[in-house]
Amino acid sequence: MDQRLWKIGDQIVDLSTRGMIMGVLNVTPDSFSDAGKFLATDQAVGRGLQIASEGADILDIGGESSRPGADPVSVEEELDRVIPVIEKLRAKIDPPSQRSGAPSIFISIDTSKSEVASAALAAGASIINDVTAGRHDEKMLALAGKQQAAIVLVHMQGEPRTMQENPHYNDVVAEVADFFRQQYDRALECGVDPMAIAFDPGIGFGKTREHNLALLQNLDRLRLNHRPLVVGVSRKSFLGKLIGESEMSERLAPTVALTSLLRARGADVVRVHDVKENVAALRAAEAVLS
């Protein structure tokens, strides 16, 4: 496996032989997977601590749903949802550079708004996870460069409200790869450290089941300059279609299976809701791969 390094804050993380689990924490009332369950600050903090204790390497906190059909929220509302959670969690868990004995984890802010990302970085986050790859807010890439933040550039066709209405590509793998090259160049122009950049093909973000499968089958074609690949399939509806099950609870098994398979196929960071099970799957897969 080629050496793949990701600069997160003042840390250089080697993903060549040990991948990362990114645990999802949705502080929203309308997430597709756990709508409203962790909207209250104390509940969100408790869930964040659980994610850390279950072995996640990154805690991805979002205050605006990106599910298909979701409506946008204001900057003020998003800030009110996520900043108190980040502040309280950072007071209870260490960044990996410290390791004082408390749980240790990177915090990521899942947002497309530079104002939210800036406040989150000040509160203790060190990664920006932008589903628009800096296209929604022209200040986002410059912010990442100025603050020396790690950033995940996600591919999404359209916007959450309409992205699943009729997604179309002539060649989804080639078009996503081209998009990565374009946004990589834009990020460098804005002063982002190339080692701080990771890419996410955006499974389910303006894609049909066939588009999703094509991307997962061709992760090697999406690799750009040895940059890490982040992949999120957890609990997504196309998994239910693959196995003929409509219930959310039935999507855990295929999620865990794909965590192992995608690590073998080149994924470096796997974004999941069920942390404990996917950490175990990832480490077992890596033991075999090594």
C-alpha cells in the first residue's frame, strides 16, 4: 500500500497501514439516520463521548442535514447547535497531540459555511468536512488555508434539496475524478497545504445506486497525489436496496462488510454511525491486509 499521509492540525497521520474511523454526530432535528436524537447539547455531548470511547479517530459534528430533500438552515442556527457541543467535548477529550490520559480524538466540523467552520476551529475542531468542497462559500478554502486546517472535499451533484431528483453522469468515475483535480487546484490557490487535503466521492450525494457502486468499485481511479480517500456508506438507503430491506436497522451488516472491503480497496477514512462495530471490522481487515 502506498504511503498516504494526512496533516491534521500539527499532526501528520500515516494512513498507509492504519485507517481512521470518523464517527458521525448529527446535532439536527432532521438527519436521515437519527433525526433529533442528539439535538439537545447534553445529549450530543454524551453521544460524542460514547463515540470517542468506542474507538473513533475523528468525531464529525454537523448542525445542518445533508440528507436528500433537506432544507438549509441559517448560520446563526447552525452555530447555536454545534459550537456549544464542540466546546464541551473539547473540554472533556484531548486532541491526539496531547494524550493526557483523557479520551483522545480529532474533531471535524461538517459544514459548508465558512462562518461556522471558523467558529468551530476556534472552539477546538481541526478538520473541515465540506459536502460542497468549497463551492457553496467562496471563503471556505481560504479559511482552511489561513487556519492550516485539514479539509475533506466532498463531491455532490446539485444541492441536498434536489440532488436525488434525477442525477445524471456520462461517466461518474471520470467526472468525480476531474472534480477532485479541479478542487485540489483551487484549494492550493487558496493557500491550503496539499497534505491537509482529503477527498470524498460523496456516496448518495446526487448519485443513483449504479453511480454509487461504480465509484466504490473504482476507488483507485479517484486517488489524486496520494491524498486520503474518505468514504461514507453508513446506513444509506442504497444499502437497503442492495439487500432488499427497507428498515434502517438492517443496514448495519452491509455497512460493516463494506468497511472491511473498502479498506482493502483503498479507503483511508470510513465515516460511520455505528462506531464500535466498524472499528472492529476495520482493525480485523487491516490485520489480514498486513
